[in-house]
Amino acid sequence: MDLTSLIVQAIGGAAGGTAGGKFIKGGDMGQIGNLIAGAVGGVGGGSLLGGLLGAAGGDAGGGMDIGALAGQLVGGGVGGLIVQTIVGMIKNKMMG
């Protein structure tokens, strides 16, 4: 896994986390909280999904293949959405 893959996954995760905070009731943590939780989840989710599908890990041209980057972006977005939603719901249950 190279730096480009991690950046793409973090960007996808941040976008997924922001979307999760806007659309899922009870999961919003504020803009910065959604971005951070999404980015962390994006890196983990993108790596996990890429490993399962065989698209990540820099196998295709050192991670510069557009298909591999798109897969990492989508995987990061899904991972970011999931982690942000779970963390947001736990945080909001504990606070209120």
C-alpha cells in the first residue's frame, strides 16, 4: 500500500463520513467529527475491502491504475460511512 492509496481512501472516507452525518438520524457529530471519523474509517475500510476484492495493495501499476484508485475511493467511502455512523450513534447515546 502506498501513500496515494491512503490519501484516496482517506478522501473517500471523509466524503462518506460527511454523508453519513447528514443523512443518518442520530449519527451526526458535527462537521469536523464526521470528517475525522470518516477518514479513519475510510483508510481501514478501503484497505479491508481492497484486500477482499484484490484491488488494493498497489498491485496495478503501483496504485496509479484508475480502476484501482476508484475501487479504493469507493471502499474508503463505504468504510467512512460505516465507522462514522457507528461512532456517532454511540457518542450520541452516551451524551443524551
